[in-house]
Amino acid sequence: MNDAPRRLLPLPDDWSRALAIVAHPDDLEYGAASAIATWTDAGRHVGYVLASRGEAGIDALEPAQCARVREAEERASAATVGVGDVQFLDHADGVIEYGIALRRDLARTIRVARPELLVTINYHATWGGRSLNMADHRNVGLAVIDAARDAGNRWVFPESGLEPWGGVRYIAVNAAPSPTHAVDVGEHLERGIASLECHVAYLAHVGVDARAMLTERARADGAAFGCEYAVSFELLEL
């Protein structure tokens, strides 16, 4: 077994528009938001798309109330890192299905937004080792990868009435078990922490210390990237 630390490469920065697509409110805030703050501060446009409203995420709140709380927390969270474009697709939290309906919705959002970079969450079976990933993350992540190609094919989902968009060049997968690239977030980690801390109700439910967790992760990624704090991604190229 090779115990040498992995060396991460810089995430490409030759793009101007990104679309971040994940399953739930708070998915982007477990690391990616710090990188997103660096991009918006540099003048790049980033939009958010949430497949669900996270309505099944807090046991003490019935789904309709939970959806309202978590949507408000996500909008506040996005604003903290310079993102004002936040969409919710209303797939059912906890039972999001990979399939044509999800791919159609994502292809439509990609055709409208016309990004060069897509950001999503881990689509693998685990977070690394035996720590099991959940179905919503896996299904949305895989659908994002497939929708990137769907969006560029005129004859796939033509009923959208939108022109195809084949301009997606990169897909950056956050929290992947085997990352390849990273973004230095030394000047933006505090914004990323503040973004996660906007999820007050959800953090109280799961009992997470946002500052401690994000700082530890960013320090580990920074060590693999050669800086103090970084956020890692698995990079896929089209």
C-alpha cells in the first residue's frame, strides 16, 4: 500500500460560467461553497440548482414546513458566497430517482444556463473506505454527468424547445473519494464556513460543528495541494 500523500492539480480556470447541481440544500456547503466564493469574487457567474427542497431532512419538522425552512436557509447560504441564482426542481427528497425525468430536468437547466463548468457532489457508492454514500447524491451526481451530454444533443429532449448547449467542458465533483484537482480557498474559507452556518435548523438536527469540520477538511486538502486551505474535486472532462 502506498501511503504517500496525494498531490492535487489546480482546477482549470479557463471558464466564466458555472452551474452547481446537487440533491439537497446544504450539499454545496460541505466544502464546495468556499471554492464558489473564490469564483464569484473573481467575477465568474455561478448558479445553483437543487433537485429537492430537503423536505425529508429534519425529523422534527413535517415536510412542507421543512421545505420552507431549508429553502430559506439555502438562499441565505448562497448569497453569502455571491450566488443569487438558486433554483429548486422539486424532486422528492430521500427518493430522488436516476432516470429520464431527472436527466430531462437537468438538461433543460443546463441549456438555459449555458455553463462551461458543472459542479456536483459525489456520485460514488462511498465517501471513501466503507462510509456509505446515499442514493440521492449518487443519483443526482450521475444524472448531472449524463445530462451534460444530453444538453448538447439536439435530438435528446427536443421537447424543451431550447437550443442545445454543448459548451460544458468540465464537471467538478466535490467530496469524491479520489479527488484529482483542488482550489486554494485560503482567503475564502471563512465565507464557506459562514455559508454552511446559514443552515441553522439543519445543523442543529445533525449536530455538526461547521467551523471545525470545514477547517479540518480544507487543511487536509491544502496539504495535498501545497497550500494552507483548499477544496478538492474529482475533475471530469467532456
